[in-house]
Amino acid sequence: MIGDGQFGVCLIDANNSISGWTAPKSIGTIAKITKCEDVELDGMQLHIETIGRNKFKINKIIPPSFPQPSDYDPYSVEGHRNISEIHEKLGTEQKMYIRAEVELIPEIDDNVPYDTWEKLVAMWKNKIIHQALPQIVEPHSLDHVLEKYYLTTEMPTIDYVYSLSAIGAKDPHELQPILEANNMNDLIQRVKELLTVK
């Protein structure tokens, strides 16, 4: 945790592991917690809502203090107890999670032309309408969704593009290529690919 509810977050890279633990993707974002609450009364799981801030690239992985046990079960009380016991034996000053040395990636600061924004919004509406079939969704009803997410504007910024992408993606993995975009043209092309009806 960086402070003020901020921390680095990466999606998992299911094809790689570090000491038996699932490895992170090489590009991530600094996230700020906007809401945090217990999922259950046992306090074993938290539901957090975050907003992404700055992008970063992992330069070096720092492995956790011990490899993942072969019988590790993150969803049970017993699994949590076993991990806690291992951690106490090693010494609680040891870090039991993957850490990394990172480098901040400069943000894309270019302006988003309004006509480009309008095209992206039209593509998003078309995708939602097709996903809803056989139900009929009127394009004007989607304007209310845009209003709810504060995405009605005549002066779009890069944050508007990221937010539109987020409500157009079925899961976070669809957003990884957008996070990895290096410039405005690359970003717009990747957002168009995300919002294209397939």
C-alpha cells in the first residue's frame, strides 16, 4: 500500500508463476480505494472499489518469502490458518506476497477529438444493443447510462475514454491491451477493437 488508500495492482498472468504463486502481468496501474467493506462477517474477504491512476511497468519481481504450499486453499478458514502459521514460523517481518520494483509510465496527454469521442460512444451503444439481444435496447436509453457514469461531455479527456472502455468490457482482461497502449492513436485503435461487435 502506497498510502492514502493507494496500491499497485496488476492482472494475473495465468501462463507464469513465481514460487508457485500466479505471476502478475508486466503492466499495471496504481489504484486508489474509493470504497471498502467486508463481504462476510468473518472478515476473510473484502469488497473494494477502486479508480485507476497512473500506469507502471514491472522492472523486477521480488518473490514472496515462501513458495505456495501445494495444498493451499485461499477460500477456506483452514487455508488462511495454514498460511498464517507458515508466516509466523518464518517471521512476520517477512513479506508473504509478490512485490516488484516498478517504473511509472508517462500518461497519454493528447487531447481526444470530439468526433473521435462521438464515434467511440456510438460503437459502445451498438455493442451494448447487440449484447442485449433478443431484448430491445433503445440507443437513447443508453444515454442515461452515460449520464450515470458522468460520460456526457463536449470536451472528452483520456479519462473519459478509459471509463467508456471499462463499461464496454466484459471483464478486466479485456482492458489490459488498453492499459498497455503507448500513445493516443494506439489507444483509440485498441478501444475500437474492444467496442467492435464480434
